[in-house]
Amino acid sequence: MSEIHDWSAIEIAEAVRARKLSAVEVLRALRARIAEHDGELGAFLRLNDEAEGEALAIDAALAEGKDPGPLAGVPIAIKDNIHVRDQITSCGSRFLEDFHAPFEATAVERLRAAGAVILGKTNLDEFAMGSSTENSAFGPTRNPWDEDRAPGGSSGGSAAAVAARFCPVALGSDTGGSIRQPAAFCGVFGLKPTYGRVSRYGLVAFGSSLDQIGPFTRRAADAALVTRIMSGADPMDSTAATREVDDYEAVIGQGLEGLRIGVAREFMDDRIDPELRSRVKEAIDALGDAGAEIVEIDLPHTKYAIPTYYIVATSEASSNLARYDGVGYGLRAEQAKDILEMFKKSRMKGFGDEVKRRIILGTYCLSAGSYDAFYDKALRVRTLLRRDFERAFERCDLVLGPTTPTLPFKLGEKTDDPIAMYLADILTASLNLAGLPGASLPAGFIEQDGKKLPVGLQVIADRFREDLIFRVAAALEHLKGFAKESPIS
Amino acid sequence: MVNPDEIRHVAHLARIEVESDKLPVYADQIARIIDFVSQLDELETDDVPVMMHAGADDDVFREDEPGTCLDRAIALRGAADHDDEQIRVPKTL
């Protein structure tokens, strides 16, 4: 008999709805596990004090014969740059460490309406800027598979929480790989939906044309359910697509016959760790053996994705983060002689090094004399990256490859070299630039220093074709068992 | 190509105070990043249109009707210094 922390969201909701188990029992079981293990990992920044009350309300509704919804009593963790009403949204920054969200993110509101219980807020790189969760002002999160290694980032806390079985589902945000790269490093499923599929209302903005909220899970079916619930038009976000949401759960178990999978040569070249590459190839071959047709494709501008991304993302960030001025909310430096000094000192005190570096870089790229050479140029290359994918999807339904160029790296290994850290997103950033959906799927392990380290397989679809991603994820889960191993007993 | 004085100027535009001893560090890092991103110059892009956004091509419209908005007391509670109605700041002129 498996324990509650091993259960999927769907299993928990079924048991709670059938009143075989109360929502409060589920919550207490997971909180006990967090209390035992999160001291070492640091996945959570804060637990939700109201969670027990929320679970009691679910149980009370069931006692009255009401159905709380398909996520009845499922504890969900939320990255700390997504608003949960009246709770702190720190963004991993000193600037916002006492900031209480005055409203709730649409994604969170929709999960709650489906019966979810908010478990707590998870650690992240400050303002989601990083690939290791080491840029958090509140200390790093550790990888549950090897505590000397990074969990990836920026949504490292959410990925580690799902991998460590603190919760079946956690939300992250992805601007250049911040869901998929930590999902790969922690051996769980992580999806960045199509730009506009999930409302960004209540997600603290980093790069507005790139940001998306998405789920981490250990089961493909859980991700399909949660994504369907969160998706859809939102009057609070004009970029949320009005297009109807597909029934993602319907494709689970459909098999791979008739699917054409493209393997990008540029995703499998010498820049990628050879052992990791061969593990990814094994997973792709398994999908081929199960009925998918495998074809080779080219994405010729891939090497320009990171330079393009770091111009576009920092330019947008320099504008978005102008709001942190110490006036309406957040940290304010004391004893400034005038308002300009207050702005400058508040931002100096409140922001960490990486955030300052990116704001300065973005401001530089947008400043007179640099705009055409950098920002305008990057927006044109962005078109070329998008065209690469448009051409690829004329030849195949999905593009597959590794999620990351390396296995999880050691904590501290890349903190002094910004460019080395940026290259962790070499295979993920182009999707954000093109607006495409992509997921990282657990594709096995490689043993190093006596530790099993997870490998991620990235599955990329055309816009609004999340259904194909879930179809492949469910098939691979069926073939390989997916995230059935736990890093913590 | 990027010197400490330039960083001081850009940091001023970005309204961030940078300690003097940090200026050369940022100058060196930003110079290396600029050098790295300059590989985009290898591409001929004069005839390629810019892509500002990855979203839907259609604008979303709604009626301009008054509705409820954030309560003033809630909006003020995050400010470091405020009275019952307004946020207080140091002198602006």
C-alpha cells in the first residue's frame, strides 16, 4: 500500500470525494513529510497558515453533499512570484519580503474553485531571474536527488517540492526555461503552456511577452487536468487567449500511432553531454518502437536563441521592474534627501546582484544609441527563431530533444559566471521567444558520484497543441514508469 | 567598450545606485555579455520583420464600463509611509 505522499492529484481527489480520506488527513500527511525533510532542501519559503481551514471547508462541503471539484483536497504549492490573496509574495527578493498580495492570481483562483488547497509558497531565483534558485535572497534550494547540486531554476522550489513528494502538484513560471529546466534537474514533469493559454494575472511580471504559468507534477494525467483547469480567457489579462480549451485528459492513453516526431539535429550536437544525449535518444527510440514515426529536422538559428533571449528578456525586465521604486509597496530606503535618491537607494538595497545586472543590461539595450543594435536586432532574430519552428512543424507534429545541455550542476559551480549560467537555458529559451508550449518529461537517470541524477526529455508542440504533449507524456509514462522513483524514502 | 562611467550613467537611467567599487565589476560583466550577444551581428536581418510579441494577433476589446477596483485601504497597506488617503514620499521638487 503506497503512502499518501506517493499519490497523484487524481488519486487524492478521488479518495477525498469518495470520503475514504479527508482533505485534512491529506494535508497533515504532507505537512508531516515537509516538516521532516524540507529543513535540508529548502523548497518552501512559507507554508500557508490557512491551509487547514481550507481543507476543513472541503471536508465540510462534502459532508453537506456538495462536490468541491476535480481537485478536491489536493494540496498544491505555488511559486512565490504568483499571488495568493493576503499572503506574502516575496519573489525571492528582500524588496518584497513583507509584501502581502492584495489580490489572487487567476490560475490560483481557478485551482481553488476546483477544490485545491494551497499548501505554501516555494523558493525561486529573485524575480525568477536565474537557473539554479541560488539567486534567492532567502538561500538556495537543494536538489532532492543530490543535495550538493542545484534543483535548477528559477522555479527550483516547486520542482524540488514535487520531486520530494511534498505535494503532487506545484505551480511555476517559465520565461526562458524556468519550469522545464528545474523539472529536468529534479526528475518530474513540467509544462510551459503556449503563450496566452494560462492567464498571467497575478504572476509578477518579468518578461511580459515571454512569461507563462505552468504545472509541475509526477503524472501526465495530473498535469493535463491542472492545465485544463487553469487555462482559458480571462478579463483580467488581455493576452490570455480566447481560444477554447481542449480536453487534455481525453488524449491520455491514446497511443502514438500516426504521430510524427522531429528530432532537431541542433538539440543533439556536441554541446550536449554525451551520456545525457544517449539517454534522451533511448527515450525517443522507445517512442518510435511504440508507434511514432521519427524524422530528423533542423532548427538552424538555435545557437542565437540565448543571445536573443538575454536582450529581449532583460529589456522587458528593465521596464517591468521600474515599478519597484519604494513608493506604493515594498522596501523603502530611509532618510533619502529627495525622491530620486529614495528610488536609487531603495533599489540598491532591495535588489540582489543578478537582478541589478539584468536591469542595467536591459536599460543599456534600450538606451539611445543601443536600441537598434541590440533590441531591434533581437526582435528580428526572434522572427527567424519562430520561422525555424514553423518550418519544422510542416514536417512533424512535435519536436523532441534534451531539456538541458548538462546534468544538474553543483551548487556554486556557475554563480560567478553569468554567461555560463545563462547557457543552462540553451535548449529552452527559443520556445518562449516563439510562444510555443513545451514540457520536460522524466527520461531516466545517469549515476554520478554514487547519486542518481535525472535526465529530462523536452517535448515541443505547435501553438495550442498541448494535447500532443500530454499524449506523448502519457505514452512515455506508460513505457518507462516516469517519476515512480522517489529521491527520499 | 563598456566602461565604469557608462555603467554609472545607465544605472542612473535605471534609478539604481551602484557602489563605486562595484562599477568596474558590472562594467566587466556587462561587457562580456554584450560581446556574447553581439554574435547576432552574424545574421542579415534587414528584410526580417520584428516580432514584439508571441500572443494572439487579435486585440481584445471590452466595453468601457465602471467597475469595482482595489479598495483604497488595501492598496495603501503596502506603502512604507502613508496617511488615510495618500502615500507620503520625500520632496519631489
